[in-house]
Amino acid sequence: MQRYTHITIEERCEIARLHREKTSIRKIAAALDRSPSSISREIKRNANAKGEFDPSYADQKSLARRWTGSKLERDADLRNVVLGQLSNGWSPELIAGRFAEETGKCIISHESIYRFIYAQITRTNDFRWRHYLPRAKSRRGWIRRGGGSSVSFIAHRKPLKDRPKEADDRQTPGHWEADYMLFSAYGQSVLALHERRSRLLMASRQKNREAKPTASAIKAMLAPMPAAWRQTVTFDNGTEFARHYDLHDLNIDTYFCDPRSPWQKGGVENAIGRLRRKLPRKTNLDKLSNGHFENVIRAYNNTPRKCLNYRTPAEIFCKEVLHFKCEFTSSARAVTSLRRYEILGSEGELLATARTDWAFIDYARQKPIRIPKEVASCFTLGDTP
């Protein structure tokens, strides 16, 4: 038995031609191998106001009749969940991917979410809907901006092409990217360090962007790390990174992107773009508490990422990067209390505690290794004090 198919645009063009020639309904049906009732119904339903049958108009009218609204308009529960996650800073692609990861099937596509938001802007003329989207744009597109280069002012500069090839595929931990996140208030900035393998982010607020304090801040964040976790750092060509060679004291190799090629350190650029959702350019850092700032970094490190198969940077760093050098991590577990962090061994024994910094025991050397407090929240099961 032949299954019914909707009349196509090609068939509608033939119906219009034969109808203009005053061909009978039965002859049109025979020419198209359709039933006469289907042809009669098509002409009556989709003719224009003048009674004429226009194939383009008929095709649009037929599609409009079958459209029942987007999935988010039909399913209120799904719409509430999606809007809630968008409010938390998740992108449509993250939401769609996480649904698929948790349920094992496609619940909704990221394109459906984008179309729903843009449709609401068009229908209601309410541009507040754009704030649900990661970059709060009312329409899609991008603006290209030019800029200068300060390559000649950076001593001992090594180009990115000299960086070890193992850093390119993001499978080896210890390769970092650094950049500044700027704000509208003069002198306010955040120094961001992004680990290429786990996508872990460390950040600190800086009083200025002078080269020496910048290098000192990066050294302070990376110095406590084992050598395998701090192999290279990649910068752009800003003069704030002119003292990059200070990091050579820690045996960290430094490399620079090509002029006007910030995409070559796309990991930290993407991370800063994500931070903008919570810390827009108009934010006044002087009025931002340390707790609020740390919560923003914690939220970033505990948000699933598509590039990590919808796992979080914290999960990757804990399960893969730590396991890379620390043999105890497969049996140890992290526990948080009200005022301190604790590491418990497989038998429940207390291995280390720290009130401000995270500490753990390297069994090979039987000595504690402390991780800066910027990273501490990534290793805890609950919120840090």
C-alpha cells in the first residue's frame, strides 16, 4: 500500500498551469497520479483571496497550516528548564548537549533554542530577550576590529611556531594561555590563566597592567604547581607581558602569538568571553567582593563544556590532570568542612588540611603540595568557605 505524501512545490506548479488552462479536476489528478479529492481540496484550501491558485503562495499557506509552534512554545516544562539554564549563563549548545548526554537522545537542538529567542524578539519587539543569550546580541553577526602590534618591544620573544607540538592537540597538561580581561573603569583588569588540556581557569584582580607585576602574579599562581603542570605559557603581543622571561626561573617556556592573531590562544579568549556573561565590561571591580569574584570563577570551572564531552574543567582537572602525576588520587577523596579543606585517604585517614590553600600529599615524595586558592574550589565537592 502506497503511503500518502504531501503535495510538493513541483506538483503545485503543474496544478497551477493546468488550472489556468481550465483542465478538469479529474484530468489534473490523473496527470499527477493523485486522487481527485486531493486536487480539489488543494485548490480550495490554498487558493488566494481572488480565487487564483499560485503555487508559491499555496506552498507557504500549507506549511503555515501544519506549523504548531516551536518545541519550547509547546512544552512549558522544557521551556522553563531551558530559560533557567540560559539565565545561569549556559549557551544553547551546552544545554542541548547536556540533555543529550543525560538522556541518551536529542531532546532539543541548539538551533531551536536560538530561533525561539530571536522569534520572541521579533514578535514582541522586547529586546530584553537577548540577555538570555551568551553574548546578549539581538541578531547574529560579528564586527572586525583592527589593531597595532608591539612585537619589537618584547625582548627574548619566541614565536608560537617554536612551541612543542604536544601542546597543539590539548592532550598533554601543563600548557597555559594568559591574557587580560579589561573593564570600562580605568586601570581595572583581571589576569586570566587558562590550561589547555582541562580548560581550567585561574584568575586574579590586578591593580595595573605593568609588565613586572604581571609576571609576578603569573609566577605566584604557577609556582606551587608541579613541573609537569607548568611547562609553557602562551601570550599575545601586549607589552604587559614583556617580562615573560621572569617565568624562565620556574623552567616555564614562553611563546607569543603572531601579530594580530589572538585566535592562536583561543582557549583563554573563549574563557574571557564566557566570563563577560557574569562580569560585563561596565562592572566596577572595586565594588565586587572577593566572594562574588571567586563564585564567578568557580561557576566557570564547574560548567560542562562540549569540547570535554559535556564534562566540567574541574572534573577533568581532578580526574585526569591530578591523576597524571599523583598516584594517590584514584583512592583519595576531597571533603569540605565549614572552615577548612581536607584530603582523606582510602582508609579515612587525614592526609592534609589547609585553611586558605588547597594541599595534598605526593606519595612519591611524602610532602604536601599546595595549590593556590584560585584553584581550590575546583577540587571540592561542595562550595568552598
